[in-house]
Amino acid sequence: MKTTVLTKDAIQELLLDFLCQQFLVEKEDIELDKSLVDTGIIDSMGLIEISAYLQREYEIKITEEKMNRNNFGSVVKIVDFILREKDIN
């Protein structure tokens, strides 16, 4: 794993940095509790890119069943998903 400090805030900041760089969006344009798809920041290919990022950065195995709105519905949900998968409280 590349990230040494896995706190909720650190994970969220790294995810936001990735989203901004990958999808050419400003942090202030991302509503943390809103769907990235519904707000037009990403599409279905974006979900695959985020999934690849999570697998690479956090060594999380992401199956098709895990790629749902409960886990990938917003920045907050993605961060919570990472925390659950890495078993961080």
C-alpha cells in the first residue's frame, strides 16, 4: 500500500486529489455526499477508473458486486467503503 497514514480525512483528501486530477474538476465542485454520476463528474467508465485506483492505492479487491451505490454512490460512501474494506475504524 502506498498510503502510510490511513485516516478518514487522509483517504478523503487523496480521493479528492485523484478525482480532480483524473476528471479535471475542482474540489469545490465536488459535493461529498452527492452521487458523482448524478452530478455529472463521472460516468460508468469513471467508476471503473475509481475502482482501479482503489485496487492500486489500497490493495482492495473490488468485485462487480461491490460496485454499487452503497459503496460508490458519493465521495463519503467511497471513503467509508475503503475504511470497511481495510478494517479501519
